[in-house]
Amino acid sequence: MCVMFEEIKKKELLLLWKDFPQVAKYITNYGINIPESKGVSLEDYLNNISEETYEEIGIDRISLFVNIEGFVEKNEASRNVEDNIKSITIIGGYDKSGNKEDIEFELTVGSITGIVGPTGSGKSRLLADIEWMADKDTPTGRQILINGKIADKKSRFDPQKKLVAQLSQNMNFVMDASVGEFIQMHAESRFVTNADKAVKEVICNANKLAGESFSETSPLTSLSGGQSRALMIADVAFLSSSPIILIDEIENAGIDRKMALSLLVDKEKIVLISTHDPILALLADKRIVISNGGISQIIQTSEEEISILSKLENLDNKVQSLRNQLRRGEKIKF
């Protein structure tokens, strides 16, 4: 029995629209009008609809309740994925030459791990192994443990329990919707109880990351590359159920990289960064070095590297200042 479904059945219709609008909209897709009424629960309302009405819409009362429960269960399972995963363990397999990866290490929530190596070295294969919770059944022969245990088959192949959300450098929206409408739809699909607040929170944080402000009414297609990536990072931080976040080469994304990582870590995500940028690599707790399709070593970020990071950030800030001078049409002053 789905606990959330039992709660939803008892909801007044007015509160249903406020707290679970996606459920109300789901029911209206059957051709049933759900009024915003006080004092009438969803269960009572649906039970009082005539049999003739159910015949007209092509579904009986019992089947409708079963379908609603199934819809709620799927969304609840998706929302709970993040809460259930606290760590992943990567147990080595083999590189492209068949050499054994003699390695085993754990990644926990709130951690940042870099993935470095030449193009085509196997960085994407590592992420694919993690995404599919490999059990020695992928080309690398790696095994991924969830909370120290082998994942069951239902978890591995259930699309509602997707582990990895990917943020790439090239992101373009083609959806004919405003920023607010897009985030609102995502918030409702995640059963966020106060979707309006979530929309404002996501957009506020996205603006902090991008440096170029936009509003709820801005069309998605009008966003710049930096604004698009900032919006998706904030969206993933506040709304995504995926506990593992892959950030793929955002060094030229036009966003505040350090703030983006901090935001994801604060939301207790397991963050992996595929990058060639030394600043991003050194912001990580450790980095996985990929060579010839295999994990060649794990490098912990040292105190010496952290001191180098500080110098690199100062240089980066100076370069950013020069970029801003160019944008404002000023003469370059160093």
C-alpha cells in the first residue's frame, strides 16, 4: 500500500490542487473535472461520480484509483532515490588491454571527485558503469556497490531510480515555454509541495551562478549558454532526485564554477567532474585518472595543490575582470 496515495485520497480538493497539483492534473486528463473545493476529499469526490460518467470516459472507478496509485508510487519512488543512497563503491575491472584495475574506493554524499584523462580514454565508460550500477557485466568488468551492497536487478533497470544526472557543456533548449513554466513542471513532477517557492529558489540561485540575470517570464530559447547551464545546475541541486551529478567540461560555461560545486555539495550530492581545467580538478577532494580505458590511479588533493589552487583562482579572477572590461567596451587594463 502506497502511504502517500492514502494521504492524497484524504486531501480536500482545494489542498490537492495546492499540495499535489500534478495528481489533480493527472486525473483531469481522464476528462474528470477536479474543482478547487473545501470540505470534500478526493476519495469522496471520485466515489460520488456516477457510473454513467465513468462509462463515458472509458474507465471504471476501481481502475481509476489503481491508475492514480500507480502514478503516485512511481513519482514517490523517483523522489526517494536520493534519500536512500549515501555512498557508492567502485571496484576495479580491466582496461582496454585486459590489465586488471587493482583498485577499490568509495564516494560519499557531499564529495567532489574529478575525472581526468585524454579524450577517448574512457571517462564516459566509467560514468556509464556507475549509472547502470555495473555488476561485472559491462565491457570494463567493474562492479558498483550502492551503500556497500550489490544493487538488485529491479533497482538497476528501473528508469524511476536513475542514479546519474548529467550536465554537459553544450546545452540548448528547444521547448516553447518560459523559464518559470519549465521549472514549475519539473517541481510538480517531483511532488514538490510548494512548487511556486521552488521555482523562485531555482531561478534566484541560477542568476547567482550565471551573472546574467533572467526572470520567470524569460523564454527558455532566449537563454545564453551560461544562463542555460546555470539554470540546469540550480534545477538539479534543488529538484533532481538523482544523487550523483556528472558535470562534463564546464570550464568554458560562463558560470561561477566554485559556487556551482558548493551548491551541489550543500544539497548532499555525489559530484563527479570530467574536466581538463586545473581549477576544477583541484576543487575536487580527489581525482580519478583514466588511461587506456582503465583507472590508472586515484590522486588525493594535497595541501600543496590547495595552495596552488589559490594562486590559480587569483589569476582566473583577473582574466574574468579583463573579460568584463571587453564586454563593457573599455580599454584593457591589467
